[in-house]
Amino acid sequence: MHAIEIRETGGPEVQLYVEKPAPGRPGEGQILVELAAAGVNFIDLYRREGRYPLPVPCVPGEEGSGVVLATGPGVTRFKTGDRVAWTTVLGSYAERVLVPEDKAVVVPDAIDLRTAGGVLVHGMTAHFLAHDSYPARAGETVLVHAAAGGVGLLLTQMLTRRGARVIGTVSTEEKERTARANGCDEVIRYTETGDLAAGVRALTGGEGVHAVYDGVGAATFDASLASLRTRGTLVLFGGASGAVPPVDVMRLLWGGSLTLTRPYLEHFRATVEEFEARAGEVFRGLLDGTLTFTVAGTYPLAEAHRAHTDLASRATSGKLLLVP
């Protein structure tokens, strides 16, 4: 089979397209899946760069979808031929993937596998951000950075459905149109705004927002804190622009008794029951039309390096996929 292999951490070029022996029979609690699509996520970039631990050499990628080829001993939730999707399974940039049973869910028949291969990480992240990390209430105003990105588009839709007023930040006129079409009430182009926090306060009568959802990290962190109203909450869920340096917690006091949280998807799908429920909410949103999922680009598996380059440029709007 073909797969991407990383033998050392570094830039996009360290991802090698190689031929490897296909996995054998699945072991205890595993399923063997033929890949339909692998989602490309910022965590893949963080691991490739060495920001997050990565055992090398290895096959990267953590999200995907496909058809079950075989099941291992003890597997009860799946059978051969099932259409499945998974998250947090290192080794997903490959034509065949061994997936632990508890990391996968069945894909409804009405959802195509390419959609399923990219929607879970972004969809479930948006879901726990909007419903758990800071469950915005009707009438509140919140700020979503990178509102036209993969998570941002789904998060905006979920927040709007909860009745929140959403201010989004984007980089271009085209992304502004996309963000507004997905529910943003106001949009700030950070490339044209000298003082982002001042722009946010101008849109909130000087008070600031109830919460900021920040997946950008280093480049936006200070402005995010400065955009919060008294007792506001900063939900820092990523570092697309780089990791945030250590923070003096007294800044939360002087900012107005602020709350700072750094959530991670794995902690919000900690059990099979929670995983199935959260994934089910995302799938139901797609099926009933209350969620719209955008695939921004599809790349051959051999071009993982190009997908990583495009994602890091933050020029895309929506999800990027690798296909065999």
C-alpha cells in the first residue's frame, strides 16, 4: 500500500510518499479500514513540526473515513463492509488504516465518505466549543477568529443557532463573504484593522464580547484578551500562527476577572458514548440542513506536503482532504 511517512520532524517536505507493507489482520479491538479520505488538520502540522510529540518514523494523520475490510477479536460495534469515520488515530495518511474500535463511528448512509472523512474533527471541535467550553446564550455577543476556516465556519453556524451574535475575523473580502453567508453578523478584516480589540469594542458599545473563540494563537492572543468584557471567557483551542508564550495569570485579573481555558477534542469525546453522541449531533446537523460543511480542497495522498503548505498559509476556507 501507499502511505505518507515522516522520518524526522520539520517542514512539509519531510512527508514522504512511500510504499509500505499493508497492515495484517486487525488485533484485539481493532478494525482494518480501506481509506476513502483523510482529513488534514492543524494538529497534523503541529506534530510534523515537532510542537506536539510524534514518534518517528511514523505515518501521520489522525482523521479519516472508509470501509471496514476486517474486524479483530472482541470487536462488537462494527462488521465488514461498514462505512466508518474516526478521529485521533495516528497513521491515517495511508491507503489502509488500523483503527481502534472506540475511535470510530458508523457513517449514516446519506452522508458520503469524503464528507465524513473531514467533518468530525472540525464538527466535534465546534460542537464542544459552542456547547461546553463556553455555551453561548441567546443575546450574547461572541468573537470567532478565522471565521471562514474549517472550524470557524461550523462554529459560527452552531453559535448562531444558539442565538448568539457572532463577530468574525477574516483576512480577505472573499472570506468575509463566506463568513457572513455562514452566520456572522459582523466581520472584521484583521489585515485592514490596526487595533482589532478597538474594532471589537466599537461593535459592542465599548463593552467587549462575552467570549472569544481563538484557534489562531500567538498572533491574536493579546487582542483576544483585550476584546473581552468584564468576566468574559477566552477559549484558546489552537495555535495556527504559533504557540502562545507563557501567560501571567494576573492579566486575567486586570482584564476584568477573565476566564482562560485551553480545551482539546480528545477530552470531550472521552468515552464511546460521548463520542457517538457528539458525532451524532454533527451528522444530524448535516442531514437536516442546519449545518453546512465546506470542503475547500481535495489532494492526492502523494501531495500531503502541498495540503500542509496550503493549510499553513491560511488562504483556504473550509476543510482540506487527502484521498488515495
